[in-house]
Amino acid sequence: MMGKIIFYEDRNFQGRSYESSSDMSDMSTYLSRCHSCKVESGCFMVYDRTNYMGNQFFVRRGEYSDHQRMGMSDCIRSCRMIPMHRGQFRMKIYERENFGGQSNELMDDCDNMQERYRMSDCQSCNVQDGHWLMYEQPNYRGKMMYLRPGEHRSFRDMGMSGTKFMSMKRIMDSCY
């Protein structure tokens, strides 16, 4: 089952709209701006910069009437569909960039990395299975970052310079 999201130029689902079921690295190809969206099915990450950079916000089935309520400093500029994942979740986190320093393996959600692993920071990771969200504060709060399977050597390269991540959550199939 594919996800479906509808973007609107103005707040409160006004103005021109564009419907999508896939990744979009630059929304300006379809709309001059995007200030609200509706998710009809699936899960998506929306970004306030092109090429999946900048502030990120996780959206699932529902209505999002104002980009500023999602923590976007500017309008939505890119979007990534999060595919359905069945099976186990596994991620190895590292204290420093390029897989340096202390490391730990996660297979479930972690509401406080400092308390559970005695790690004060996480700057790189290797996602072996599943899709994950990392949050800058304990208990899944604050700025977030979407991680899909693969090696992530530096969060700075993903537009998250200076952000410390303190909790991690699996993206479960409840979106579909």
C-alpha cells in the first residue's frame, strides 16, 4: 500500500494543491510555496529546505493546517515518503562522527539515551533494519531527524549541525 499526501500553497488547505505518493526533493517544481498538507494514507517526513534538509516533521494520516505549527521556519520545500517496514528493527549508534567513540545497538525505542547507555551524544549511526526517528530531547520531543536503512556517517551532512540527539523511536506500520 502506498502513501498519499496532498500539499496546499496556503494555510488551511487553500490555494493550488498537488497530490503525491513519492519523494519530492524540490516542491517548487509543483507549487510556488507550501503552507499546509493532508495525509490520506501512509507516513511522510516534510522538510523546510530542498533535498531533504533543514527542519523535519513527521506526518501521518491527518490534517496539518499550518506549516509553522509543524516547526517549519519556512514553507515545506521537500518531502520523503516512509515505506512500510515489516520485520525487526536494528540500529547501531555512535558517540562521534564516522562511527567513532562509544557505540550501542538498539532494537527498540529508547526514550533517554543518556540514562540507558550513558552516552552524552550521538553523531553517527548505521541503520541495519527498519526506519527510525531521532529526537533532540528525551521522551521523543524537540527537533527530529528521519533515518532510513544505511550508514549515516555525519548528521552535520544531513543538515543537523549542532543538534544533539537524546531519544530514538522506531517508525512502526501503524501508518498504513
